[in-house]
Amino acid sequence: MISVVTVSANTAAFAAEPLKPSARVSGMSPSEKTVHALAAEARKSGDYERQAMLNVVQPPALALFFLTAERQPDSTLQQAYREYLDDQAEERRRHNSED
């Protein structure tokens, strides 16, 4: 026997709420996790130089470094077109020298 039940949209949303994945992210970024792993490894190995460096460079500063790192400049359409033409000319020269 099948029974059909109707529920309001609000009730369905309330019932489905626990099934949604959490929107919160971990408190540690990948760079912070890496620095903490390096610090633990340095403590275990007794590498005093690395321990000193990790005491100076704290994880938030390192994360800030990665966030503000310089990007390579994007090329303009004219630069890309010029490189494309140069590449085509080089291919033709290479093809002609093989013949």
C-alpha cells in the first residue's frame, strides 16, 4: 500500500537542512597546514635551523605571502598574435629546411 503525503515547502526545507553539507571551511589554509607539518618535522628531527626559521615565519605571515605573491603579467592580444605569427614562421622555416 502506498500513501501520498504532501508537505509545505518550508517543512521540506527544514527537514532537508541536516542533509546539506556544511558551508564552513577549515580554520587552517593549506599553507598553514604545511608550515605546521614542517614545524612538527623539525621538532622531531632536531633541525634547529629550520625551527628558528619557522619561529620567525609564522603561518599567517606565510599565508599572507602566498596571497600577495606577484602574478605573471597577462599578455595582450597583440603580443599573443605576434607570438603566434612568429611560431608559424618558425614552423615554416623548420619544414622548409627538412625538405
